[in-house]
Amino acid sequence: MIEKNKFSISRDSRKILCPVCESKRIVTRKLSESFPYGSGKEEVTLSAIVPVHSCQDCQFEFTDELADQAKHNAICRHLEVMPPRQIALIREQYNRSRAEFARVTRIGEASINRWENALLIQNSAMDQYLYLLSFPENFERIQQRNYHSFRNFLAGSEQQPYQYPILIPTEKHKRDSVAFRLAA
């Protein structure tokens, strides 16, 4: 359902043809579109600002993949997960192809592709992992862990597995732990 709230009218810089008459005389305006998401008791109504194209010759109105992207981003906001472009930016900040990023993170390359192309939405756990990977020190830790595992594999099974850092509790941790036990 498209609400008639006009936000702007512009000529789209992309070459858009009318799917009915193939005219190039297209005017694009942005409208607020409300749409259902979910089913049953979980169904909610979301809204997104979508570009709607109008042919000046035959008056046909249509949307394209940009409208789909806007709706997908609205769903991501609702689910409180990263939108596709943000996932791609995390991978790109390390100058990695999808295959390289998948190898380092052990996330399937097909999953990364689906998330970046808005074909699928990552679950909350994977979203948290991606968030942690957005920090270079965490990405470096994952690379180091993989390097040690690979080196040990090449050396044979007699090698020690990756050694996790030993966390020594401080006095603050001990106090917080006692306070937690008392509160429970």
C-alpha cells in the first residue's frame, strides 16, 4: 500500500525505461510505503521511503530494485540487524573478497553473498559476530587463531591446539562475582 506522502520529485540519473511503452520520459518521486512483515500474531506494519517511477507518456507507475532495497533495510532496522551495505563495508574494510572473508571468518561464502545482496537476513547471532568483526583487533584475532590451527595441521596432529588466552580475574572481577552470587 503506497501512501500519498510526496517527499521529493526528481529525474532519476539512471537510465530507466517504462516497462509498458519503453519511454525514457520518467519522473521519480519518493513515497512512504507501508507493508506487512511477519505472520499471525507476529505480523507488524513497517514503512519505507521508496522511489516510485511514473511514465510521462502512458502514466504507468512502477517501482524497481531500489524500492525492494528500501523495504529490506526497513526490515533489518525492525529486526535490529545490519543492512546489506553495512555487511559489505565490514568485508571491504579488510580488502577481502567474499571467498577470502569466508575463509577467515568461517562463515559460508554463499551466506555472505546472500546477506550482501539482500537475498537473506542474517540471524542475530551472526549479526553479533559481524559486529565484532567490524573491529580490526577482533578480525586480527580470528586471523591469528586460523593461522595457528592451519600451521598445526601442516605440522601433524602431535602439535598443541590453539592456546586460548588465560584470563586472570582481577579484584574487581572477584567482587562483581561475589555480588552476583549474593544477588541471585
